[in-house]
Amino acid sequence: MQQVQREEFTGPSPALSRALAKAEAGKNTALRGGAMLAILIVVIVFFGLGEDPVKLTLPGLVLVYGLFNLGGGLMAARKHSGEVEQLKAAPTPPDVTWYALSDDGLTILTDTKVEIGDAGLVVPWAAMHTLTPVEGASPHLRLKYRLPKTPTPAIALLSTDRRRSDGTPFGDRMQAWFDARAAATPSAQEA
């Protein structure tokens, strides 16, 4: 039985950046709610409410929605601020495994935006269509793929700076594996 070759690539845990994004989203929601309430007060001061029940409906709805956003945003910001402080207090963020390349395909184990389950997202080589570099402050690879039993293709942005234990960058190895698979099976890149 032939042993499957597997390469793992690690990098810093995205837990802190996720917690920061959630705390910032909570603050933005609270600001939106506060702005809605401020606008409502200004409208009431300048135009009054009147006695028509229909005219009272819209300000009432804006009041409820503004209070909901203000309260919910403040609670979310407070909740995630504690998580941010706890993660910042740790001596160094732990390295986690982000990607694994094997004969079966690419396994995405960590992502900056979403939580991925323990098994990760496995993208078989046959499901991959294109792999293109995306230049920017932190370079990425854009992988277009379509998993079996899914009607539309999906796109994953892969961080090229994750490294193997010997220091080899993920971007170089992913491109080499992809090119080798594409040369072996030309139908793998058909869109």
C-alpha cells in the first residue's frame, strides 16, 4: 500500500483578528443605532409627531430598531472586547495548521473570515478549475473550484505566506502541486 504524501502549512492563529472584527462590528452596529435615534430626535423636534396614528408608526419603528441596534451593538462589542483582551494577554499567538496538500487535494483547516470544522474543507484536485495570484499588501491565491453535488463554483482566497516546517511557503507548493495535476489531467482546469 502506497503512503499518501502530505504537506502541512502553519501560520499564526486568526482568533485575534476575528475577535477584533467582531468587536468592531458591534461598535458599528451601536453607532448606527445611536445615529438612528439622533435623527429621530431631530425630526421630532423640527416636525413634531402630530396626532395621526399612521404618522406615529414610522417614528415608533425607527425608535425600536434604533434601540435594538444600540443595545445589541453595545452588548456584542463588550462581549468580544473581553475576548480580545484575553487573546492579547497571551504571550504569543499559537501557530495553527492552515492548509494541507496531499494526493487527495487541498484541505483548508483555518480561515481568517469563517470558522471551519475540525475536518476542514477538502477540495479534491479534480474539483479545482483555476488558480490565479492576487497581488496586494498580503498576496493571495484565488482558487476557483466546484465540489461534487454543488451547482455553482466557489472561490477560496488562500494566503501564500503560510509555511511548511522547513520554511517553504505555501504559495510556491500549491502552485507546483496544481501545475503538476493540471499537466497530468488537462480536464481539471475546464471551467
